[in-house]
Amino acid sequence: MSLMLQPMPFAARHLVVVGSSIRKPLHVLKAYLDSLDWQEWPPHVEVHYAFVADWPDPHTEAESYLRMWVADRQGTMLEGQRVDGDYSDTGGPTHHWMGTAMARVGEQKNRLLRHAAELRASHVWLVDADLICDRTTFQSLWSCQAPIACAVYWTIWHDAPTPVPLQAAPQVWLRHPYILDGRGQDAAVFRRNLVQRQKVRVWGQGACTLLKREVLDKGIDFSYVDGIAREGMMAGEDRHFCIQAESAHVEMWADAWPDIFHIYHAKDHARIPPMQERLGTAHPSRAIMGMLVNVVLEAIEPVPHASGGQVMLAPTFLRGVLGRLNLLPEVEEALLTVPRGATTIVPVHFPSHYPGPLFRGTRRLVRLTLVDCKPWSMAPVLEEELVYGTGPTVWSDPTTYTAQQVQGMGIVAA
């Protein structure tokens, strides 16, 4: 009998299919493709680009540019259905989708999933073509270790005068079709976790999603689910994908660490150059106090279990300002020395007052990965509605206070 040796997880090679269905104008398309080009890919990751051409006219300047771009990178172009008149992202306060457009995009995403399965890809990263992603967006999604991880961005969905100003909102949600409370959270708690760049479990997401192969193997895709409404927002292909994932008990997680700019309204086009400069800038090689850090901690050794045996603990994902996170000294010291993207083993001594009783008075080895570090900032678009103090990293979210409270805060600040 012969044994097939498999590479260790840290040495295994991964093929990631990256793509989308595309019909954006050339200047938006270029910004999108530039942000894919500047991604910092993890070791042992091979990228294969695959796109579906969705322009009604196949002779557009944008499609010609995309075909050259893909050919230069040995990727794949898939032919779209060439339908016109059922979608518009110009001339109004928001985008207008007909049901036929959502169904078409869903089928084109399914074609990308089938193509990835044919290539035996380990992952698929579906990235909408109106996004500019910062350099470490993929790195952060990869570090989430989730079957479905979605990078969060913020958008003011309706650009028109309203009695109450609309706030920036994420493209992840807790209940369908787009409800930001429920599942044990109210909207303010959910929003705050996302504002603070945490990894948050969600039941709805889309547009910048990393899928593991296991999701494809379970047959989860963008096809419509029988018995589920196909009207209004529920006609969106992402809703039906998420319903399938929940039915198959596949968890979805929102990753609020990346900085992403959504080119949604016509006025957003003027912001493309400064956003490219901001999001394309390399992150520091090492963290210093006051920086934002994205950290994964993994216990190497098992811990005692109530059953009498021992179990391995799940990884801990930490995001926040270095110097304000509640870290043990050895962990904080390691974060000041380890290079960005690197992993190190840290011997950690847990004091008698440590919150976790199993760890008190013990010395344990912890695997620490500094996934990313960057100067403190808030996410694009979201940052414009926050109130900032005079000290670094001091901020408040006025959308979570009453009008009277906001007025009182202004009096105090004055």
C-alpha cells in the first residue's frame, strides 16, 4: 500500500481565482484593476484572473483594455449575455436594477464559480468592479480563516436630499433583505463593531468575498432558491447565495479591517485619484504605538477540557490601536518587533488575575501573526460622518447618539 504525502499547511500551494462580472467605464475599470495589481499576496498563493464581459456593446474601449490586461496575466475572459436597458448606475440618486439584471449577474458569477471548480482552485475572490481595495485587503480576508469572508466597505446608498441625512452603511447585514439588527445584536452594536474594524459574523454579505473550495463543493452558488421571494431587494443574487450558505450551515464573516472605496455615485468619480494614492500606499513594515494592528493569536498547546481531556483553542483575532488593546506584556512586546506579515512564537506568562481561569499561573506558547499594521484612520466614506477629538485616535460616532446628545456634546466641545 502506498501513502500519498501531503504538504504541511504552511507550505501548501493555493490557486485563487479572482474575478467579477464587469461593465464599468474605462476610468473606473482602471482604478479597480490597479487595486488588484497592488495586492500583497500571501506566500504560496497563485492568482488566476477571470472576468465575465457584461458590456452591451463588445467594442467598448473598456472591454478592449480589460482583455489586454487579462491576456498579459494569462487569465481568462468569459463571454457575457450582452443585455442592455435593465441596469443603470448613472443619472439618479442610486443604482437601478431590474430583476433580469440581478439574475444575469448571478448566473455570470456562477460561471466564475464553475470555472474555478474546473481549475481545482482552493479559493475564489469575487470583487465587484466599482471597488478600490487597499493593498492588504486580500491578506486580511485570507487571515480570517473563514469559509466565507467578506471585506466591508461603506456607502451612502441614496444620494438625494432627505429630511434626516442618511448615514454611511456597510454592505453586510444580519437579516434579509438588508436589516442591520437581529441575531442578538442591535444596529448600534453591530455598527460599532464594524466601525472598530472587527471580524463580525453576519448572515448577509457580498461584493468583496473570499470563498473556500468547500463552499463550492457544497453546491452553494448564486442561483435562486425555490420558495424565496424574487422581488425588490430579495431579487439580489447575493441574498440567495447567503440563504443557501445559512441552510448549509456555512458561516459568513465580515472583515472590517480593509480600507475600500466604493465608486458608487457620479460624484465619487472625482475622488478616484486621491483614493488610489491613499489606498495604494504601502503599509509600514513594523508597528509602533498608536498604529492600528491586525493580529491573530493561536495557542500551540491544548488546554484542559471539562470532560477530562484536552482541546485546542480556536484562534483569537485582535484589531485595534496598539497601546490600547488589553494585551499581556510579552504579546505587546512581540508586536513591536515582528515584521508585518510575519509569524513568531511567543512564550506567554499568565498572571493569577488573568480572566481565563485555565490559564492563570501558567506559561504557554502562543503563535502570533502580525497580519497588518497601518497608521490610525477610519474607513473611506465612513470617516466623513464621525466627530474627531483633539487627541490622536479620539473619535465619536454622532449617528449613535440622539440629537439632544449631539447638541450637548457640541456645547461641551465649545
